[in-house]
Amino acid sequence: MNDDLYFSNGNEVQLFEWAFAQHMPVMLTGPTGCGKTRFVEHMGHLLSRPVITISCHDDLTSADLVGRFMVTGGDVIWTDGPLTMAVKSGAICYLDEVVEARHDSLAILHSLTDHRRTLYLDRANETIKAPEGFMLVCSYNPAYRSSLKELKPSFRQRFVTVPMDYLPAEREVEVLLAEAQVDRAVAERLVECAGTIRSADDVFHFEPPSTRVLVAAARFIAAGAGEMEAVEACILAPLSSDGAIHEGLREIAAAHLSTSSDISRRTP
């Protein structure tokens, strides 16, 4: 599998390049698994910048981001956090699912998202000016965030917003062919199945299947699994544990997939 494989879905590459050239932070929005992380990795490769990824969560503190004093060998020394390392090295710092982080933790980012482009380390009594190559990128899924976890408008307006979505069906098929080497007919059935399930998410109220799980199912099929077997394990089971919903999803999948095992195998 090519780790740098990326299929564009609009003008997101151009928008990102413009933001990078103008030293502007970027906010990626879109459903989970639509390729936001892969896109950032691709842009890091395209712009020849390292990418430092921070997975945000409820317990993430500002010290987790910038660093803290630690006792090492009997001495108390300052240890840089991932955000500080990214600023110092001129990397792309990617905060994945930033909406999961506490608001007080995100305040440390303010001075990096305006004209100052500076990180203030109060505890270490240090001020770091971001070099030319540094870029701050955040992502989140606005459609499925909790009402208790919303980004403040004042924070969102500090970023250039680049909306992302699932690829068109024909492009998603190409992803499966490139990453799993399954037969085209198999890839098309998987994508059609996912499209129908995604259109039903308003009724069932679940996170729709991502391109990521389609790739997983395709790789299972390439390894020898039957289509329904692969879809059950990689797509349906992770979506919902509710028996009635699962059965409804299974019926949707069965209507799209082949039950013949001999055409569900990897093409020589």
C-alpha cells in the first residue's frame, strides 16, 4: 500500500498550498474517515515538511501540547511537547479531532494563529517564533460533534476552513483498486453498498462507513474472505451494536453484494 496515495476531491490541495504560502492555519472539516489525515500527510510530502500529529482528547492539557519540567537523572529539565517540537522544527502540526480537546488547552494556540505566529512557554520562560515552514492544521467532524463539544466561533475564525467529504463513487472505487487490488466489480459493489448505507444514516443515526473501512473490507476480500463476510467484520459490526439496526444494515448490504465466493477473491 502506498502511504502517500491520495485522491483529490476538489480544490483542497490548492487551498492548502495557498494557506501554507500565506502562513495561515487551516481547519479541515468533514465526516470521519473521509481522508483528512491522509490529506495532511500527502500535503506534508508535497510541501517537503514533516508532519507531527496530535490526537486530541478530553484529558489533553496545554502542558501535553507545549511540554513540562520533568525529573531526569536527579535533575529537573524542560521537555518539549509535540506542539513545541513542531514549531521549533518548522513542521506541520496536525491536531486531529480538535473539538475533543478542552477549550482551556486550545488557548495556547491563539498566538500561533494570528500575525504573531509565536508560541509562549510561560513555565520555561521562553518565546518561540514560528519559522517559515511551520503550519498549524486542525480537523474535526462538525456533523457528529456533541452539543457539549463545539468549537467557539472566535476560534474557528482564526483558520482557513477547507471542507472535505467522501470521494465520488468512481474515485472511491479507484482507491480500493489501488490499496487492495481487488477486482473492479468487487470494488464497485462495496462502494455502492457504502453509498446506500451513508444515505440511511439520518434514519439510523450512526456514523456512516468511511473510505477507511471500505479499504479494510476490500483487503479482507483480497485475502480470501467472501464479500458479505468481509463487510460484516469491517463495516457493519463497527457501525452499530443495536440488533435491529444491524439487521437492517445487513439487508442493505446483502442487496448489493455477491454471495458467490469464487468472484470475491483477489484477481491474479
